[in-house]
Amino acid sequence: MPYDSIEDGLDTISKILRSESPIESSLIEELQFLASLINATSTSSGSDDHLTWNYLEEIISHTYLNDETMRVRLYRAVLVLTRNIIIHEPSDVKIVSSTMTNLEKFATVVSPSHEFYGKTIEIYIQILANIQNLELSDTLINYLNDKIIPIISYQDAYIHPTITFLSHAFSSKSDDETHHNEQIYALLQVPYGSNNIMRYLESSFFKVNPLDGSNGHDHSAYDHILYKLLIEIITHESFTKWITSETIGEEGFIEWLKINQLLLTAESNWNNYQLTATLSWVIKAFQTYTPLTIETIEGMKTNQDNVNMIDGKHEQLIIIILDIISDLSKYHQAQKMLIHYNLLEPLVKLFRSIHQNFQAITLKSNTTSDSRIKSPFPDAKSIIIEIISYLAYENFEVQETIRQLHGLELVLSNCIIDDANPYIRERAIICLKYLLANNSENQKFVAALEAQGTNRANEEIIEKAGYELEFVDGKVQLKQKPST
């Protein structure tokens, strides 16, 4: 080693970096010295007493920065050494603060076109990612949002270490499902328009898409980290106010709605706290957009030109909202909330509006004999029937409500094949079975409809639902088929 001690070598490097004089040497000895320390610390469980963060931070903070290649190269080597030893340091918010401050200073002074610019920024992010058990203050969260994320958001190469750092910063430090995450609370106080962190997470999700199994996507540990962080954010009680605020706008709302749809339908283990927090904003979105959708449908003329005028974004919104509700409806807590907030009435109204205005698509579809047009809301009726099935199962009050809202006729009328609503026939038959179970009034109602011949449900459909027709005193009645 060309130096008497590690301290001697680091002092020499510190003097070079502090000096404003141009560096004229090749710095071979200094770079080799740092390379040996980097190599040693990359495999060691600890480090030399002199290799503390405080010592290296002193060098980094007092470096005179410019675009000199050798200066930046030497500076970066010190950062790499810092990255290696930081993982052994006790967690300290001062490390985060200093690292972010120095990162901003570097990005301000050194040109983005410099050959070592991107590589140096990446090392800075890796340093941040190596800091464990973070609890950022509101001030640091705002600094991260306003100053640091804009610097690193344009390079995809930074995604993995950045996601790791954000996970350390915002993930809950408690296993208690009712624990209030103050960091996420502070994050969601920043409006969408100026929330660079949330927009970064949004764009990162669509770039790496941790749920995408196509194209041989290799699901790495980073994908899992992003997935878990986003789950924690969207189920936080503050997310409702954030996603439904006016500042997010329709475009941002749709993007986050897509993220929620993918995450919520992929996860299968929700606790009541998460369900309550999630459904709070989903229900609010449903209550907002369902009347608008019905108004749009009812206001159309029955011709294809007017259908094409329907905003594609509007279609996406209602379908995604319905899909989320359908997936969560399997949970008892979700069922209670949906019933409590009286979603059945607007749900049946939407069902009726779509059914009455748009024809089913079958091999025998005949647009000349059916004045209705093809639906721009694919799957909507099928999803609505699935939601009704979840809510009606062994629930007498829901069965009664559906009949009173004239939803029984709608379910019966959709026991057909419809290419715009895959499996709607099968779902409608199951839904009919749940609506008729142990409910004499619903059974009488269906029998009366069958006797009048005013509905599309035939004897075969009723049998598939577990019932059969019989005549008693000249009246048609339903009788449950004996189990085989």
C-alpha cells in the first residue's frame, strides 16, 4: 500500500478533492487505494474503524466539484466506498439528509452529459437504498419530493435502487395492521400535481409491472418490493382523500385506478382494515361515475355515430370500478359496506340502462330487427351480475331488494349468450339460483313471469337454477328440484 495507513490515504484524497486547483495527475495510486478498500468492504461484515460514514461524509461534503473527469472519477470512488460501509452504520436520518443534499449539489454542478454523471447519481441512490429502518421527517419527504425525485426520474437504470430506498422510507415499521403509517400520511398530503414521488411510483409500476407475466418478464425482488409498497399506499386511510381530490384530474385518476385494479385483483388476502380503507374511495368513485354513465347512455340516440362519441376514458372508469368491486365483493366485510352504502340501487339502474340500450352480441345478432346498438361497455353486465350474486348469497334482504328494484327481470333476461359479456349466461343462472333460494316471493315472481311469457328465461334456465315449473290450481309455481 502506498500510504502508511488508511487514514493517511483518505487524508490525501480529501486534500485533492477539496482543492480548487486542476487535477493534473492520473491519480493511479489514489484510485488503486480506493479500489482495494472497495473490494475489501464489499465482502466484509464490518469495516475498519477509520471507514465510518462520518469520516467519508466529511470528504464528500467538502469536495470542490466541477466537470473535471478525474475529479468526478475520484469522487465517485469515495461514494462507492461509502455505499459499501453504510449498510453497517446505525440508521440515522442525518445520513439521508446529507446524502440527498450532496446528491443535489452534484447534479447542480456537474453536467448531465458528463460520462460519469449517471453512474455517480446511481451510486448516490444505492447509498440511500442501503440505509435501513428509515423514518423521514415531513421536511425530508418534501425535500425528496421537490429536489431529488426530479433528478432521478428520467433514468430507468435508477428504478430498482430508487424503489428499494422508497420502500425503506415509506413501508410500515410495524406488523400491526391498524398501525398508522405517518410517512405515507405525509406523502399523501402532497397534491397530485406536485407529488413527484407518487408520479414516480405510478410510472415505475407501468415500466416494470410486477404483475405482468407476459414476454418472459422476470419477477425480481425489486418488483415484489414495489408491489408491497403500492399495496400499503392504496390501502392507507389517506389514499381516499388523495385519489378523489380535484388536483389529481381525470387522467391521473385513470392511471391510479388501473394500478389499483391490477393490485387489488391480484391480491387474495385482505384484512378488514385494508378492505375498509380501499372500499372508502372505490364506493365514492362508484357513486360519482355511475350517475354520469347512466346520463351518458340515456342521452344517446340509438345509432353508431353517437356511440362513438362516448369518451373512451369514461368507459374505462366504470368498467375498472365495477371490476374492483366485483373482486372485493367476495369478502364479508366488503359485502357489509356495499350494502350499508346502498350500492344496489345505482347498480341495478346501471344494469338496466346498459341492458335496455345495447344489444347482446351473438352469432344470430340482427341489427335490423333490434333497435339497440352494440355496447361500448364490454363485460359490464356480466360483472354487475357477479356483484349481485356475491351480495345475494344467503342474504334475504338483498334478495328482496333486487326484486323490489326489478332486478330479477334483468337477471332472467341475461340468461343468454353474449359475446360482449363472456360467461354472462352461466353467471346469470348462478345469480338466479341465489336470488330464488329460500325466498317464496321471488319464486312466485319468476313463476308469474314465466306464465305470462314476458321474459326470456325458459324452462331449461329455471331448471339449471335448481327449480322446475309446476301447475297448482291452474297457476304456475316454482318448485325446488330434489337434489340428486
